[in-house]
Amino acid sequence: MTQIYKVGFETADEGGAGTDAKIRLTLKGSRNISQTFGPRIFLGDPEHFEQGNTPRRGQDVFDLDTGDYLGDLKYLYLQMDDRNTINNPAWRLNYIEVSTTVGEENKRWTFPVNKWIGTEKDPHNANIQVNNIVIDIDGVRNEGVTMEQFKQIGEPGGLQPKQNGKAGKAVITDEEE
Ligand SMILES: [Ca+2]
């Protein structure tokens, strides 16, 4: 079977925001978890993940075939490998948006990030490595997550999404007003 997910990444339009690091992405829905995509699929074009790139202009959009529909999409797991990148590897990622078609229905999810992720080498940021992150529709929830933990996130007895998401609270407040 074929099930194409279009996944787009928006990089912030500010100095040093782009990255050449190796990226891996795994999707988890209510029914199933995808394989891990990358890093090769995200490489091959030196213009990927440049400052200001946005899926609204068709940039950094990738077709990922999960084989089957994953159900309502709950979590993304984003890993960065910047060990061999000396060129300012930290990434200021605004969001990841995902869409797919089920039958005749178009489904779309946006996963806000709005922070620097990746290495501590970036001059604009950060003394703390933010990597192996779990993102839900309210923002970045967990950092330093292993693949085994990700497979169980949100399940009984598994890793639970951290409820410290300032982005999530802001979104809820906006909707209530
Ligand atoms: Ca950078």
C-alpha cells in the first residue's frame, strides 16, 4: 500500500536559523507509528532548511510514504545529527506541517516548534542541546527522548507528554478570547 504524507518545514527568517544537520523524522498516529524517515531523503539539495525557507512557497516539502494511514496524527519525533556539521548547525524551526489524503478527505496537522533545536555550537544560541524531541499540536513536549520511549509515548505506562508547553497554553488562551 501507499500512503503519502506531505511534510513541510518552516525555518525562521533570522540569522543562523538554517541548518545542514542530518534530520530524521518519525510520525505517530492513533493507529500506528511510521518508519523513521531520513536522513538521506532530507539531503541532496544544499538549499534545504535555509533561513526563511517555508512550505508556503513550496520549499522544504517532502513526500513520505508510510504505507498505511496512521490515524489521527498525534506526535512527531525529530532527531538531529549535527556531529559532522561545522557550519552553524543549530536550527530555528518554526513549525512542521503534515497533510495526507484519506479517501476523498484531506487531512492536515500543524506542529509548532518556535525554538532553537540541535547543537550548542550556534553563536545565537544555546548552551543546551535540544534534540530528539517530541512535538504535538501544542508544541515541543519532551526532549532527549529515545526511539523506544517515543514508540510508547502517550500509552498507558509509557512516556507522557510534558505539560510545560508555553506554546500550547498560548494557543488555548487565544482560542478562548
Ligand atoms: Ca544554524
